[in-house]
Amino acid sequence: MKDIFPTEGASVIVSDDMCDMNGHMNVRFYQTIPMDYDGNFYNSLVGENYIAKGFSFFTAEQNIRYLKECLKGEKLTPRFRMLNVNKKLYHYVCAICKESDEVAALVETVEIHIDMSIRKSAEISDEIFETMVKMQKEHESSGDYPFETKLKIK
């Protein structure tokens, strides 16, 4: 999976408080792992303190596909791949991977660029857009994406 999802985040061990009454990781953590353990995926695109510069990204759409159960004590690592980008949106997927390299879940997300002074969508700066396009091309060069995507941007 390292080739398919080239950007690695920080690993997390499924703790007791992450588990629900069924004895496996609660669904809410599938959404928070890509954000809390992203290993600077986001900062590598926009730099630190992007919001202080008056801009941010909001989640426009998200799809989570659960593929394998995650149990207490298992080590999970989020891995990222940029799928597409345009001047206002970027589309990426986070694979939550087990130590065995199996994909436990796919968290597919579309983010929209926001001018925080007016809280509306705005074009991404040329510099950040070029960084995102470069990442997309690097990720594409690591091989075809083998999963069906549920979301799209033009």
C-alpha cells in the first residue's frame, strides 16, 4: 500500500476508549484518524498557520468505506493519495492501514478552498496549486489507483 498511498501519517494504537459496544473501533474514529494523525499531509500543501493568512479549506464532501474491522490494540497508519485538484478544490483519499498492510478503511474527501474574510470559496494561490498538482503527479507515478472512487471533481 505504500506505493499506492505514498504519504504516510503517524500511527495510532486502537485504545479501549476508541472502541464501541461491539468491541471494535467506533465509526467516529475513522473520520478523525485522517485529521489527527495526518503526519503533516495538510501542512505540506499549504504550510503552517494557513488560517492566519486568511484562508482555509472546508470539507465539501466525504465518503468512508469500511473494509476491515479494527480491534483494540491494533496499530493503524493513515496513508494519503492526492487524486485530483483544480483551482478551488482538491480530492484525496486516506487509507487507514493495518500493520499487515491491509486497508481497513478508505476515507475519500473533497476539500474546498475558503477566503476566511468572506467565508466563501476562492481560488487557490498559484504557488499552492502548483504544490498540489506536483503531489498529484508524484502520487500518480506510484501506480494506478486500484479502488473505485465515489467522489469526483472536474
